[in-house]
Amino acid sequence: MHQIYTDRYIKSIKMATKLIEMREEVKEELKYIPKGNLMQNELRMFYWSDRMRSLGKKAKSKKTKGEVLMESLESLKKDHPDFEPEYDKNFFKIK
């Protein structure tokens, strides 16, 4: 009986650790998408949620940070085609 609880506890610790690692990775990446006006901040918000999903256990496919950024931009540009985003193209490996 105690082994079941121990196994569950270890599994929950591993999951929490993975989540913390994912958040830290995305926070580091967001340093390359500066804060700004409403649309720029919305880009950061889209990127955060899309990137977390791309790194998660249930991710349908592993996407690069550049792919996630491009998808976030596409979503925003549908409603705001004139939006000029700021981000580090070298960091995201975008041409």
C-alpha cells in the first residue's frame, strides 16, 4: 500500500519538475520578444500558451521555438494584418 503512494508521489514530483522546467524555458525565450504595445504583448501571450503546449507531454508534435512564433504571428495577423512585431530573428532562427 505504501509503495502505491510512494510511486504516485514520485510521479507528481517529476510532473511538477517538468512543468517548472518548461516555464523557465519559455520565460527565457520571451526575453527575445520584447514587451510593447497591446499587439506586441498579445504576441507574447500567444507565444507563451502555444509554446507551453508544444513542450507538454500531450503535444501533438514537437515544434521549434521559431515554428511556434510563426504560428502565433499568423494567428495575430489574421485580425491585425498591419501589425509589425518585434522579436530577435537570430534567436528564433527566422530569415
